Amino acid sequence: MRALDIAGTGMQAQQTNVETISNNIANMTTTGYKRSRAEFQDLIYQNLRRVGTTSSDSGTIVPAGAQVGLGVKTAAVYRINEQGSLEQTSNSLDFAIQGRGYFQVTLPSGETAYTRDGTLSLAQDGTIVTADGYALNPTINIPNNAQSVSVDQSGQVSVTIAGQTQAQIVGQIQIATFANENGLDAMGQNLFLQTQASGDPIIGTPNTTGFGSVMQGYVENSNVNVVTEVTDLITAQRAYEMNSKVITASDDMMQTLTNLSR
């Protein structure tokens, strides 16, 4: 009976849906996290009577036909890249991007990763690094005798040196955008890698055309909406239960046929 297999694909799809929602809820306080949404497609159809075929010698055409779908499959899990709210921390090395763009980070392998998480700090040599010690790219070093660090919306990094009245520019933050942000490969640690689907990074200066601005003393919160996620979770749970009831009903029907044959 096809209904068993069809309902089985429905349960698998809703399991993926629940897993996606649960990951969103788990990351509701993760800095820079972008919520995900599972998308599904129907599977191939079995033609019991093909539409458009002739139904008589006079050439009459079957107007609708009879097709039975064979279930559902997961098509993709999309990231919703809308801006998260900005939370003020007053930490001079906390940065948030307001608008499009990703900070660039150099991994130990030499690869460049991309992140919206701007909770940065200083390494022992004064290099600005992530929480995992990965250096910001381009590399920016803060002198040991710097009394304060200032970053404007265009990403220019200045420091005030003891005994000097004028601020000294020590670096420039550059950010990257992509033609297809959903094509980035999530590797964990709030980091993404470039793929063929994302296209090559477009590097530019913050607060210019096509690039967001850098906000010092802020971090970007997750864009997860708890109310929406809980509502979606209930919907997914109900859909899972309905598919399980289809399996139960199909099993009862098969049992009835078995009893008739005895």
C-alpha cells in the first residue's frame, strides 16, 4: 500500500523540520546567528491515467488524468539573513555590522572564514582576534601602550597613545558580501566558508554603497523569534502526528484485507 511509504516520507520531512526549529531555539542567544527554515518538495508522481492522452478514436483528450503523489522530500534548509537586533555592550572590542556584510577571519589553515559575530579581543601580541584566537583579516595590531581604541562606522581603527594628543590610525576593517549568502557553508563557531554556490566574496569598506556599517560597542543578537519558532514547532508536531495516523489507518486497512482473505 503506497500510503505507508508516503506517510513515512512525511514523518521524515517533519523530523527534519523539528530538528531545524530546535537548532534555531538552541541558538536564540548565539551572537550573529541567522535562523533557518526547512523547505520541502513533493516527490515524483505515478500516472494512473496520463493527462493529455486520447480517450477515443475521434481524438478526444483526457482533460485532467489521474496522478498519485509518492510523498515529500527535503529540498533545502535556508538561512533567513535579516538583521538581528543590536545590543549595546560598551566593550570597545565588540563590533556589530548594521546592514550587509561579514567580518573576515583567518583560520589556522590559512583559509578565510566569514562571520557576523563581532565579539573580539586582543591576543598576546596585540592582534585583534575572535573568541577562538583567529585573527581578523586584514590583521590589525593594537599597541601595548594604547589607552583607548576607537572604531568609526567605516571601520577605521584608531588608538590614543599615552603622551599624545592626536589619535593614531592603526588599521582598517574590511567586510565581505556575497551574491548568494545562502550558499555559504556553515562550519560552526559562528563561521562560514565560501563555496561555489555563494560566489566569490566582494570585499569593501564598511558604510559604503552595498556594505553595512560597523557599530563599536555593540553585538548583533540572533534573529530568532521565539514565538514564531514555538508556533512552527506545534505545526510540525501536528503534521508528524497526522502522518503517523495515516500509517495506523493504512495498517488497519491492510489488516482488514488480510482478514477477508482467510
